[in-house]
Amino acid sequence: MKIRVLGCSGAIARGCKTTSFLVDHDMLIDAGTGVGDLTREEMLRIDDLFLTHAHLDHIAYLPLMLDTIAASRVGRPLRVHALPHTLHALHQHLFNDLIWPDFTRLPTPDTPLLTFHELRTGDVRQCQGRTVEALPAVHSIPAVGYAVRGPEPGAPWWAFTGDTERNPALWRRINQLDVHSLFIETAFSNRERDLARLSRHLSPEVLGHELAHIAPGRRYPIFITHTKPSETDVILSEITQLRAAMQRPDRPAPELRLLHAGDVFDIV
Ligand SMILES: [Zn+2]
Ligand SMILES: [Zn+2]
């Protein structure tokens, strides 16, 4: 299974695109502005989109992508999987024939371009041979993360926290999985810890508390995502300090790196 990082920033600027990951060639996790890096042909190959939540930085390019692929997708809808809250928000506030056409009824109600599929935290879906599990998240609105693994027997899991703050339930589940790599958000630096707490995001200080939940003996690379462009350098230096502080003679610090748009991972 391949993961291509289309966008992993908490906001936009040149070279910074918001959250979207392409899984192999036919599945997306979130549809932030990173989707704009796909060619039309690549967009046409996507059958399933799993959304973490309804915030704009995670859905911004879904409506525009639909417009790009509309003419060639009649009879082959894009399946959107998300919490009921997320799907309701999309329908009510975006695909409402005001902000954008209601593609769940277009071009005809019988052959829509978009179909909605509810999932709940803990649900497991099969998607073209892959297994997708909705992980718990603690955010300002209902949200999930995802763990995905390929069809090969014994394939390891790629895990993505989505937007979240302190999340003990996530670690209980992650500690049960054979994790290849983990993408975890750290949206704010420590100087903005109050804002991070209010908006239910992580800062490096709280990230340190979270990483302490990783079960002894478990080691896998951890990639930091969702940093604000204005804060990325500060967050990076605070993460470097965090890693040094977590180093123990009997327990090496976790491997922490910043995620970049364009990164590609082979999860095998
Ligand atoms: Zn959010
Ligand atoms: Zn976000």
C-alpha cells in the first residue's frame, strides 16, 4: 500500500496545502487543498474518500474536484465515508444548491455523482481489499482518525490521528495494532498552547504527554502534520527539544519527523 502526501499543512501559503493523503491510486483521506496537486486523470481514478471531520481545511477541494470529474463519472459515484455529523454538515452547508450544487442528486437522483456512507468511531470498512478503521479523535466538532492496512496477509497499519487533542482512547487502540508509521497532528507551538487547547489541537508539550502512552517496546516513525506555516519552524525546534527530553537510557525517544507534501510511503 502506498501513501502519497498531497497536503499536510494547517493553512495555505505557497508550497503549503491543507490535509489530503492519496492511498494507492483510488482512495483519499480528507480533501484539503492538497487535492489540487492531482491531475484530472488521477482524480478520475478515485472511488472512495474518507473524511476525518467537516472543517474546511479537510474538505475545501471536494466540491471543486467534483466539478473537474463530473462529465466522466456518470454512473460511477464518488463514495464519501464519514461520521453522520460530517455528512450532515456537508449536505446542509456545502452541497445545498447555494454554495455548490447538491451532487447527491445530480446529474439525476438515480445516478448521483456523490454518495454518502455513514461510519462511526471504531467501525471497520473494506475498501478495494484494504481495511480501514475509524479511530477515536477529540476535537472541537465530531471527528475521527483512520488506520489503514493493505490486503497482504500480516500487512502493517498506517495510522493518522486526524485533528485531535489529548486522546487516551486512541492510544489504547493504537497499542493493539502493528503500526508501520503514525501521522499525528501538532497544529500549534507551545506559546499558543491555550489556543491549541481551546480549538482541540496538540502543541509539542501536550504531544509529549500523548507519546508517553505508547506501549513499552513499540517503536515506529512518527510524522508531525497540520503545522501552521507561520509556526512550523518554532514547532520543529520544540519537537527537537521534546525528543531530547524523552531520551532515556532504558527507553530511546520516539523517532519524530516533520511530514512534507510530496512524501511517499510504502506501507509494507
Ligand atoms: Zn479541525
Ligand atoms: Zn484541520
